[in-house]
Amino acid sequence: MNKETIEMLARSAGLAKALAEFPDDVTVAATQAADVARKIKRPIDPRAEPWPPMKAGTTL
């Protein structure tokens, strides 16, 4: 992520004060979040559930 994108996202998330006081920490957090988002595998079928549906009383 470039610096301008990080600043824009931080301000839109209400983190302007954190960005002003701790710019390096905000940059590290944004970079880590982008890396994790890149690693998440999206299902091929958008209707597919990532885990079995939860049903009350079936596992007790």
C-alpha cells in the first residue's frame, strides 16, 4: 500500500489522531491488514457458506 492510500483509509476510519501521533504504527497495521486480506481465499460460489450452518440443538 502506498502512503496516500494508508492516510486516506486511516482518516476515513476515524484514525486521524493516531495517524498524526503514531504514523509508523498505522502504516504497519495497514500493511498487515492488507497482507491478511490478500491471503483470505474467497469461495468460488458466492452462495457457499465457509462453515456448516449452525443449527440449534443438534450438537448437544
